[in-house]
Amino acid sequence: MSAKFPESKGLDLPKVAENILKYWQEHDIFEKSVTSREGQEPYVFFEGPPSANGLPGVHHVLARAIKDIFPRYKTMKGFQVKRKAGWDTHGLPIELGVEKELGITKEDIGKTISVEDYNNACRKAVMRYTDVWNDLTQKMGYWVDMEDPYITYEPKYMETVWWLLKEIYNKKLIYKGYTIQPYSPKAGTGLSSHELNQPGTYQDVTDTTVVAQFKANADTLPDFLQDEGDIYFLAWTTTPWTLPSNTALTVGPKIEYVLVETYNQYTFEPMNVVLAKNLVNNQFSGKFFEVMSKPELLDYKHGDKKIPFHVVKSFSGKDLVGITYEQLLPYALPNDHAENAFRVISGDFVTVDDGTGIVHTAPTFGADDALVAKQASPEIPPLLVKDEDGNLVPLVDLQGRFRKEVQDEIYGFAGEYVKSEYLSESELTSELKKQQESLESIISNLKSYMSVDERLALKLKNENKAFKVEKYKHSYPNCWRTDKPILYYPLDSWFIKVTDVKERMVELNKTINWKPESTGTGRFGNWLANANDWNLSRSRYWGIPLPIWRTEDGKEEICIGSVEELKHEMQKSVETAFMPSDIYADFEIGNNSEENYAKIDLHKNIVDAIILVSPSGKKMYREADLIDVWFDSGSMPYAQWHYPFQNKEKVEKIWRKADFIAEGVDQTRGWFYTLHAIATMIFDDVAYKNVVSNGLVLDKNGQKMSKRLGNAVDPFTTLDTYGADATRWYMISNTNPWDNLKFDLEGIEEVKRKFFGTLYNTYSFFTLYTNLDGFAYAEDDIPLNERPEIDRWILSELHTLIQKVDDYYADYEPTKAARAISDFTQDYLSNWYVRLSRRRFWKGDYQADKISAYQTLYTCMVTIAKLGAPIAPFFMDKLYLDLNSVTKKEDFESVHLAEFPKFDSAFVNKSLERKMENAQIISSLVLSLRAKEKIKVRQPLQKIMIPFDNDTQKEEILAVADLIKSEVNVKAIEVLEDEAGILVKQIKPNFKVLGPRFGADMKAVAQAVNNFGAKEIKIIEQNGSLEVQINGKSIILERGDVEITSQDIEGWLVASSGRLTVALDVTLTEALRKEGIARELVNRIQNLRKDSGFELTDRISVKFKTDEHIINAIDSNLEYIKTETLTDSLEVLEQLDEGIEIAFDEVNTKLFIEKI
């Protein structure tokens, strides 16, 4: 007895995944997929490291499915694909989580908890959910080496990062600068520009804005403004908290400004204001109205609903430069050169898009402000004051609170957060009570907390220093990790001079294959073109320390690039007694073992204790900052291999740049960017050749998923319910990876039913008959030219599919690959080939025709298993293993160790594919017409007529005529030279189009169209245009110039698709009705055979209860009924007590069968 193909009861994808995963683990299949390709061409993949201090979401399933597909595909194509897992272990997410758990803030570190204890807590927390991530990785079938991952906090990894930094430092691309940077008070650190551009950082907020009035010093006004009374400059700001730090007003030198007489809308005092001419209507809207003379202006009385304004004169911005003004909020003066402050200066960045055309300038809180202040002559000083230690500091501290200088007896301010978002609920309640007391004289019965901005606005209104106060909705950046507003703040930071290599980065980016291309040329390309210097510094504790040591005067410094170099420099310090001993004394230089590196720690709590000696003999202390965590992950191509200390040759020849990477589109400002920047600076080359930038996973309504909204999907529940294969196939086939996916569980269910269900049913059908016949593919392949046409057709389509799918995978188009495989499986293999070949499997002896059908179907299924394996790794492996378990045609332990199918043009027959496509289209049209008339397929019809365009089409239709007749259950097919026999067509002018096109010739053109017959209609339909002579000239009529309608011939229905049209005779003769009843009876007998558990080969006897509608039908079709149902005897009885009731159409009878 030959072996049988495995059979299963029902499709259980989660169980399939569970069993195959166990099989992989027991047989080391992943490891073998790498080792079996030893010596073959490498294909390099980089894993973007996740952080294991948070739980994975369903979007990680999509991201990891995309990352898994192409290494699997390339392995099957013969490449060796090593892929290391990795963990991103440093940075703000970990630190903030630990602080929350410990109930501390950044300010407590080093006070209530040591840096060492804090870092140890971070080290423990960062790997908290490693097991959960590993579980997801395994359950979803993502193959990546989790046994030997790179971990960014390990000394070897950190040493490589130091080496990279030193290389960049040696290229003079690292510098220290005191500049205005995005700063997160809640995180206590500066941010880089790419962090500031992470998704969701910019949020719409409604802030209190002020158009402040700055009173000009009369003695500095130019002659044309003398004798005009008190003059105020109007400047608009969305950040009133910066007004106490104002030290200049900036105007556009070429902008036209005006002097306007009016009244203050809060104090009703007369005033003269200066603003840009183009913005007068913006500021003087609402309750203001323009008058043309001073007397009209003087008619205004307090209490009038409308306030007049009068434009007095205009002048250029350059004429205002040098005017000084009274300090708006005189809480403190600049520590240095206060005499140069509070002056109008010139700046090219000033626009008249909004505001007043005069920019409130606070050099301590704006990058443009700082630059224009520095360029002024004399230089405008920033408003810095001395703190308790004598250091010059801004009026806002690093926690985002006003310093003691900004003290107001009524309004408060000192010690308060400048952004109310920094306050907790309890703090808001406490502050409200204080405000109710301090503001009681101004606001009685205050109900809610007033922000710093609101109170500053109130103060300015009451002091006649505010022209307008209103709420304004705009976009403002939040910290990407704390979700609290950032401030632009002066920081002493280390930078990487990316601007020096920006052009090269842009040039190299053009060599990268981006999917989609628009992300590379648009989002990423634009980001590179506008890149700023990279703020490398982070004033945190858990991360890779900046390896720069400096003397206290900042004149001497050294950048350390290895542990060996650090030990060498430490030895000098020991010799000069700056350090008592080498803290890495046990570390052996040149010993790259894990045991040796386990002896050292390069984190802040250790290296900050290291004092080095400068060339002049001075002490050098490490710069206190850590580096941006994005530099950690951007270093992984080299640090994962401990380059250049180990694997130097392999990294430089093979592993330095990836053939493929994939992450979310947000990484254009993150990992994609840092990889590219570091590779450009160090190697003058790209870090990756191909990149798939995947979109977001949204809920089914297109909303972002979140726990708060309750629309987040648990990935583990999804995998346990539907299985990894259906989940992955749905995600990949539903939409292109780079488009946003509207995730719908019903979509997974549909994929499971339609694709996997169809493939499972096809395999079950195959095993049902092959196990009966003992087929094991022991026979030689039946030659292609000896196989039936339908076998040759499906094999042709199969090889066309192989070529398509291979090309799609190679071009990083997995969605096209998945859809092509699905379409082939459902439309060609199951709905066409298997259905039309069904009789071949269960009829007749075990001869060439049946063997050909078995071999063909086997080949199709095993090929689908290989083509689909990269996307659905578990199910396709089971299908492959089940098929190969009997035939032993291949020696591979897994489909993932097998070779990708090879396209063979010898199998492709395009003419045959066209013929079968015609058959499918014609059948589909006829079936649609049957459905329209509610005529079942079992009811035979007499005839269809099909017009043809040319002899080739005629021959191709006739070649599949028998197949079409069988498929749609008609007796005859007639082909016609034109449609006249089945359609009456009419044509008329489309006057809406003809008029504009032909003008005076329209009537003549319309007359010509009305005279067209069938010949002209056919030409214009086929060619899309027709040349005609009108008034002695040739014109081209296009399809849109006319309207063509058609009418069916009575008794016939007509349908079209593309160039094919069919007409179906829907007239039912008595003979046809009888045959239809006979076919319905056959169907009921077959169903009852199945329900009774009869074997396929069992012979039966059949009894019907008499019914006037079935007697003649049975008499006319007796042999057909008996042959189709393996019936030896059939009786129609007046009385039948046994059996089941049958009712359809007008038939009402009873059926009983029994096995003979």
C-alpha cells in the first residue's frame, strides 16, 4: 500500500502555525536556511531595533511581515541571508518610564538616587518585555536571529559608536555651540531636528496671542515721525511668555509701513501706531472702521460701538532702524550691554503674511531672533541674568519656569511654568487658589486657572500695552516622548556639522531604490535638502556618553574612539596622579571575548569619574552630555559586528550596507536618516540600497489606533484567532506596504475563507482522489504536448505567474505578488481548472489522462506553496511538506529551504491563454445574464451568439466552444461577423461636445452623424475615432463626440466586456425544461449520496415519489441520470414512505437512495 497524502478535518490556521513552528524549532529550519547557503552570494538585511520596554502592537506585525518577506524570498533564490535581531536600549522612553516607576524627576538623579542605581534600574527596565517581543516574533513567523542580538547598551556596541564619533570628530564635523535649540523641559534635554519632526509632534493648539504696543522713545524718532505725539510699534506674538525677554523689534527693510491714528480698544486712549501697510486690514478689523480725516477721528466718544482709524503716512522699514523704545515688561535688564537693547533692527526674514510686519525679538528663545540680534550693529544683547552661581541664564529655567526676577505682586509669574501643560491636576488646583487671592482686585470670582500667557495679556491690557488679545489656533511642537510642549531654548550643545555633507547626502540618496519612489524624492529628499546641523547632546543619564574630555577653560580636548585609547589616556592620568588607578585595569587589550568586555561599563556613572590629562598638563573632564539615541540605532550596521575591532574585512566587503531595510514612514526623520548621515560621513556611501517605507495601521474607519479610543487591536489575540498566515496575507494583499492600512478583522476572515479556504479545499480535493488511486507521482512526467489542452493551459498560466511573482518580489512589490497568487489560485486553479477537470479525477481508470490531471494539479499546488511561502510561511510549509511527504520529489526539509520556482518559457502558450481567457469572459457574461433572468445554471439553454472582430478571434472562440457550452450549459454557440444579428444600435450627436469643438460646422457634423449606419458605428467603437469629410475638409470624430445606444433583440439578452459581446437565447422549450429538471434531480441525488456517507465508487438504487413534472423528465434523460449518479436502478413510485422531501420550481417529490 503506497503512502497517503495527509488529510485534515477543516482548516485551522492557528493550529497549522503552532505545529509548523514546533517543526521548525525541532529541525533548526531557520538556522539551516542560513547555513545551507554558506558560500553563496550574501544578501544583507538590517533589523531596525525596537525598544523592549514597551509592548508590541498590531502595526509591528505589518512591519515585521514586510521585513520577513524579502529575506525568505532571497534565501529561496539562493542567497545567504544573515539577519541579527537587535534591541534599542537607551533614550528618553526608558528614562521617563523608570522615573515614573521610582516616583522621581530628573532633578532627583544624583541627589535622592545615585546615577549608578538609576542606570541599573534603566538597564533592568529596558529588557522587561523581551519575552513578549520574542513570542510575537515566533508566532508571526518572523525569522531573525534572536539568540545573538545586538544590544545597544553592551560595551562592544558602545565602543563602535565611540569609534564612529571619533571618525566624524577627526573630519572636523563635530563642534560645540551655544545656540537656540528645541528643548523639552519635562524630559530635561534638548532635541534634534529629526526628533522634532517625528509623527504627531506638531499638534494643533489654541493659544492666547497678543499684539503688544512698544512705546518709541521720542528723542530717537526720525524727522518724519516727529510732532506726531506718542508712537507705538505693534508686534504680534503667539508666545506672550517670551515678552519679558524682548530686547529688539525687527522690521523688513523693504517693507512699506504706515503710521495710523486710532484708539486703544481696551483703555480707549488715543494713540499712534506703526505696522506694515499690507496688514492694516488684518489688525483693524471687527470693531474698527477707517476714516479719511483727523476731524472724523476726533468725533469718537468712549462708548461708541465702532472705533475709527486714520492712516496718516507711509514709509520704508529701513527708515525705522535704530529707533529705540521703552522696555515692555521691565523685570530685568540684559546683564551685558543693556544700552544696546530695546532697538528697532532690520531682518530679511520678516514677512507680511500675518501679524503686523514687526517681529517681537527675544534672542534667548528663538533661533531667527538670536541670529538677527547677533548680526545687528551694535549687537543686540540677549536678556540673560546671573543665577545663584554667577552663571548667565535666561529668564526661564530648565524646568520651564520663570526665574525669581520675573516677580509681579499682582500677576505672579516667578517660579511658575510658562506652559500650563507642564502642571499636574493637583498643581492646577493649587495655583488657582493662589490666583483667586492675588487677582481678586482685578477679577472677582475667578473660576479657572489663568495661564501665564493669559495673565501677561491681562497685565498688558490694563497697562495700555496691548493693542489686541485673542485666541489663535496654530500648530506647535510637542516632545515626541513626553507629549508636552517644547521650548526653544539657549543650550550649550555638541553638534554634528551635517550641513557640510548635505549635498553629498542628497546625491547619494538618488542611488537608493525607495518604495515608494515618492518618499525618497519627496519626504526624505526634501528633509535632506533642508537638513540642519545635528544636535548630538542630550542632558540625560542612561545612554552612550559623549566621548569628549575637555579642560575647564575649553581650550584643550580629546575625543576617545576605543577602550584601548581610553586606557592609554587613563594611564597618563595615573602617572600624573590625576587618577589613583586605571578603573579598567582588568580589561585586556586585544581580547575581544565576551568575558573580557563584561569587565567594563562605558556608561555615564563610570566614565564621568575618569579624569584625563591634556597635552599642557591640565585636567580634562568628560563633557557631561550623552549622545542622541538616534545615533545609537544609526550605528547598528557597524556596531552589531563590533566594527572595526572585529569582523573588519567582512563589514567592509559585505555587511557595511544593506541590500534591504524596511520601517515606518516616520523613520525618514529617524532611523533612515541617521543611517544615511553616518554612512555618508564615515564611508562616503549609502547605508542601504533598497528601502520599503511602510504606512500606518489605522482602524477600519481610518482612525489612528489608541488604547484611549478603545480601537487598538491586540496582535496576540489576532494571531491566535486567525493565524499568522491569514493576518500576514491580509495585511500584504490589502494595500501596498507604503499606504496606510485600514485594519479590519473581517478582512482577515475573508482572506482566510477565500484564499486559504480555496487552497485548502483544492488540496483536500486532490488528496480525496489521489489517496483512492494511490497516486504518488511515481510515473514519469507526461510530456507537455501529450497533456490535454486544459492542463497545458493551467501550466502556461502557472509559468506566467512564476515570472510575475518573481519580478514582483525582486522589485519589492509584495502586494502585487500576493494578489497575483490569490487570483491564480481562486480564478484559474480552483474556479476553472479543478472545476472543469473534476470528472477526470473521479471518472475512468488510472490512465494517462487521470495521471496528467494529478501531475498538473500537484505541480500547481507545490509551486503555489513556494511562491506564497515568503508571505504565508506556516501554511505554505505545511502544504509543501504534505505534498512532498508522499512524492519525495524534493529533498528539502522545508519549503523555506527549497529553491524558488524557475520560469520556463517552453510551458507558456499565449494563444492558449487568450483562448481560455475568452472562455472565462464569455462564460462570466453568460452566467451574469442567467442571474439577471434568474435562470439556474442547471437549466440548459439553447444558444449563445458571439460576434467576432477578426478571423483570429473567431478561431480562438471556436477552439473553446465545447468548454464554454459545458460551463454555461448551452446547446450551441454561433459566431457572427458583426453585432447586427444580436443588437440594434443607434447613434446620435453629442451636442455638448460638438459645439465647443466644431463651432460653425456643428450642424453639418451633426447631420453626418445622424446618417451613420452599422459600419460607421463599428469603426468608431473599435478605433475610438472616425475620419469624415465636412464642407470640403477632413475632420476626426472621436468616441466622445457621439452617443451610441443599443437595444436587445426580443427573446435574447446581451452583455459585453471589452471587445467581447455575447447574446443569450433565454427562450425555454419543453425539452430544455425536462433536461433542467433532470439535472436538478442529479444534484439532489449527489447531495444525498454525500450526506449518507457513501464512497465515491458505491453503486446505488434510486426511488422517487411520483410527480407529474418529473416523470417525463426522467423518461427523457434516464441514462444521463443513472450515469452521473452511479445508479443501477431508478423507480418512480406512487407511494414512498422513506426518503427526504424535495421541492424546487414546480416539482414536489420525495427521494430515497440505498447502496447496492
